[in-house]
Amino acid sequence: MTPAPSLPKAAFWMALSIASFLGMTVSGRETTNALNVFQVMELRSLVGLLILLPLVMASGGFAAMRTQRPMQHAARNAVHYMGQAGWLYALTLIPLAELVSIEFTTPIWTAILAVMFLGEKLSARKVIAIAFGMLGVLIIVRPGIGAIAPGHIVVLCAAVSFGISMVMVKSLTRTESVVRIIFWMLVIQSIIGLVPALMEWRNPPLTLWPWIVAIAFTGMSSHFCLARALTYADATIISPMDFLRLPFTALVGWLIYSENLDAFTVAGAALILLGNLVNVRRRKMKPEEAVAAAP
């Protein structure tokens, strides 16, 4: 049964989602400073499975996790894995505010891909949104003024991967629940990442384990809380709330890592967020789609 619309409940779940994203960003940087990106992702998936087990049991157990679409899950998670790896690697290369600003182009890439592969129409609103998003990226990256930072290219590729993942999840949502999608995400990505992780494996120091548990927990809670928020309000309300993640991330970068925020990043981020606002459609995004909306 669909819950009754409630703005306070939507705001509550979005506050938890934003807090989770911020926690995932900090724990991601702390873990990747000490371990290989692929090992971090493997530990995140394995620990995440343990954390998810109570939800799996509450949702009907492993029998309820059975799917008739294993290949679609595998394809979606192969793409999502590449995006997550790129996002985590970019954390080690560029300031947090720049990373999250470019990550917010994901809905714009989703719009382009939906036109190409799902047959959605390219409306004037989408064209304006794409133009704002592209201009925002150009302002942040500033090609031609100096050498383009590799981190900008990496996170831009990650955003495209997340856009592809979102398009694929739109198909999965016809039959799959939030818990089932997250369950198969963790299972498949732990399998995909096992060999790359073992190639440069090192035993994590004891002091790093709280950060490993934190990235595993927030990696799931961010998706779950966003999905819960979407059960109480539609995307036209939720998306502007999610944009608060950008200034909060910039604040975290300044407080914890002494990162400065320049005028180009502010201007580019504003255009990207404006493009997202233009692109928000007045349909209710399914909660399951929120699983693919972020790292």
C-alpha cells in the first residue's frame, strides 16, 4: 500500500539521505587514502550484505530475493560498478564540491539516454536542462584555460555510468523492489570486484574498520532513505531537497579537508542545479529508481 503524501516525512527521509551521502563521501575518502579503490568497493559490498540481512529477512527472506531477470541485474550492476569505482577514485583527485557538482549531471545524462534508448521525447525543457548542465561542467572544468584535471574526466564518466544505470533500473522497477535491487547490487558487485580487489589486497588496519563499516552502511542507507522519501513526495519536491547535498558537501570539504570553493565551481554548480530543476518532470519517480540515482 502506498503511504499517504507527507511533506514532513519526505523531508525527514531526505535529511537522512543527505546525511548518508555526506558520510559516504567522507568515509570514501578516508578508506581510499589507505586502500585500493577496488578493495574498498569489495569490502563495501561484503559488509553491506551483512548489514542488509535484517531487511532481507523482514522482506520475506532469500526466497523473496529470487528474480526472473538475472541478466538485467548483471548488466545494470556492471555499469554501476564502473561508475562507483570512478566516483571513489575521483574522491582522491579533486575537491569534494567539484566532484559532487559534476556528479549532479547524472539526471541530465539520464534524460539524453532515455531519449536514445527508451524512446522518450526530447522536449524543449530537456534541451534547456542539457544545455545548462553542459555549460556548468565547462565552467568547472574550464578546458583551454589550463590542463584538465583527471579527476574531472573520471567523475564525468562516472556520472554517465550512473545515467546509464538509471535508465536500466527504470526497466527493472516493473518487477523488482528496493530491497531486491539493493540485494542483487551487493551480490553482483561483490562477484565482479573480487579479482580486482585480490590483485592488490592488503589487510586493513584496525583503525580503518570504522570507516569501512561506515561506507558500507551509508552506501545502502543513502539509497534506501532516498527511496523512502519518494514514497511520501514526488520528484518535483525531492530533487530540490537533494540539491542541499552540494552546499553541505562543500562545507564538509572546507571544515575537514580545508578545501576552498572558487567562483567557477559555484557558478558551474548553480547552472547544473538549474538544469536539474528545469528537467524535473511532474511524474512520480518510483522509489526503486532512487537506487540508481547516486554512487
